[in-house]
Amino acid sequence: MISFKEGTVVRIIESYDEIDWIEIEINGEISKGVNYRSLTGEITIGDSVILNTTAVDLSLGTGGQHFVIHNKKNTHKDIEGSGHIMKLRYTPMQFKCLATEEQDSPYHNHIKDFTSLDKKIFIVGTLHSMLAPISATIKYLRPELKINYIMTDSGALPIQFSKTVKNLKQKGIIDNTITVGHSFGGDFECINIYTGIITAKEVLDSDITIITMGPGIVGTGTKYGFSGIEQGYIVDAINSLGGTSIVVPRISFRDKRNRHTGMSHHSLTILNEIIKTKTNLILPKLDLEKENFIKDQMKNTDIFEKHDISYEDGTCVKNALEHYKLKITTMGRGYDEDKEFFTTLGAVAKGALCYDIRRKDDEK
């Protein structure tokens, strides 16, 4: 079901990268909204627009604002540019893009002739809020490294919705973005996660690639009913193509939900049941009580036997975030409110650097 209403644009708050953050008047009330220019065209104050109001009607979090479906003044638009691959297929908003893989792409042969990832480093997370702390810590410790980001289609689909990505690119922390599946708007468009991973290596020559969904994980409180479960098959994809996969565990001692206390049930399920190949699990050095709590959570699983586990001090993440003036929250909590979540990401970043050094030494 979709709910929609007509409104009038009364203010354009901010515009960049094909997105407009706007205010709209609907029946005398002011609401916030989003316009994607690549889908619905240019927008100006006074325009009459049709808005998808579903998320606000449901009181959702990350996606809880109106989205422009149609601007009445934009009566037609012709196809521009090259490319034949459709995204948002078989919906009223389907559009074509130039995918890295297709024959018209200058990178077609890079994908066609691919043989191996040659142990390149790929960090796989489950939350969009993991991206900035990991990438900032890597860049803070090793500024010469090339870091790229792959956004999957398990959260927000337009990469422009992420102000985090905008900030990371402006600050030179991440170099390029790849949007895979039905996510769109990245520097490179790919049809699936496999070719997205291959593009990171063959086209962009990444030192380290970080993979997460966009803003807005889907969850149901059930064992398998969450969109972050994609972490499992992404890890297997990396390993099957000859890469080095690193799992980002979701760890917190400030989440009020028991299923997310310590190591989240999401991470436990993925590591124990969903991932079918051996991966690298990097855990943060915490106080003994909390470390033992997480070890106890894993005792009744096969995680210790299945994967390579190491520990790193991740407290440097605080310095990295301060250095780049990044104010990142997860579920509304910042570093001071959820230290273990953020130090986990710092630990993953430090561990990834160790693997990168080892890989480059092996190449010599």
C-alpha cells in the first residue's frame, strides 16, 4: 500500500548531488520532504507536487519523511546519456543507467577478463552507521590508502540520501562509490554484488573496500527477518572470488533490547549459520567482564571453529572522528553514549590495516 497527498513546496532547505531537501505545505501543515532530481526533475518554491507520505503515516525512523513522486510542472523528460541497464525495474520509477559490466561501458573488459581478487581487503558491515567510523579510522592511520564504498540495496536505494557519504567524499576519506543491485547514484553502477566487488578491484584498484547497505536497516525482531543478513552471502561472495573478507560485528552494551546486547543476535546468526566460508572476525579489546560476556554468547555456537578471530584496541576511532569533525550516531547514540559500538569499528579498521600490510608483503 502507498499513501500520497498533494502539497506545495514552500522552502528548499538544501540541494546537492541530484537531491533536494525541502519543506512542503500540506493542508496548512508544514512537513519535510525529499526530491530526487534524477527521478522527478528540478523543483522550485511554489511547485505543486504529489508526495509519497507512507513513511510519515507509519511514523518510521530513517525514512520518515515525504518523497516527491511527481512535480506537476515537469510534464516531460527525454532520455539522456548512454546505458541500457534498468534499475527499479518494472516500477513507475524505473530508469536506465550505464552499468560497469555492460558492453557500452569503457570498463566492460575489466569485468569480462577478471580472474581473482588477489586477496584484496573487503570489510562487510550491516549498518550504514558503521561506514564513517571505519573509513575515518583507516584514513586517519594510513592517509595514503585508497578506500572505496559499495552500497547495497538492503536499505535506502538512492546513495544521495546518505549525508554520511556526502561528507566522507568531501573530506577525502572515501574515494569512489559503487551502487549495486537496485541501489543507485554511485560513481559506478553495478548489476550485483559480485560485479560490484570486481569493479572495486579491477576498475578502482582499491586498497580497502567497505560494504554496507544505505541508511535504514529493516528488522522484525525475528532470527532471520532483517536485511543485514546480506552480510553472510556477501562474505561468501568475496571469499569465492579470492578476496580477504572481514566481518564487522554489531556490538553494544547500551542498546535496551536484549537481543542486541553484547554481540547482536544479527551477528551471531550470520557468523554461525549464514556464512558458509571462513572469514576474519575482529573483536575490540574491552574490559574483562564485557569480553567474557561476548565469549559466552559465542560458546554455544560454531563461531570459534568456523572463523579466524583476533582482537584489536579500537579506541583510536575517537581521535579519527574528532580529527575529521564527524558527528556519527547509531540508533541516536554517539561515541560517548555507545563506546563499545564505536570501538568495535575502530578495532575492525586497525585489523584491516594489518591484513593489508600482510597482503602487500606477500606480493613483494
